[in-house]
Amino acid sequence: MHLWHWLNWLTNRLLSNFSHITPSAEKQVALFLQYLIGNRVLAIMFKILIE
């Protein structure tokens, strides 16, 4: 759960630089970033568990 809190904080920090984006677009970007980052983190964790 801590990982997702960190991802939410990170995406919020990134999105704060794009104040001209509409809220709905911000949400889509945030979900997309969380999807990409989450998948990468899961892949790394999975690789570590296998090795």
C-alpha cells in the first residue's frame, strides 16, 4: 500500500506542473502513469523473487 501512496504522490507532483490540463485529462494521465510505473515495479519485484 505504501508503494501506491508513493506513486500517487509522484503523479500528483508531476501533474502539478501541468495546471492547464483539464481534471479528466489529469486523471487519465495519472492512471496511465500508475499503470506504467506499477507494471515496471511489479516486473522488477517478480524478477527479484525468481532470482
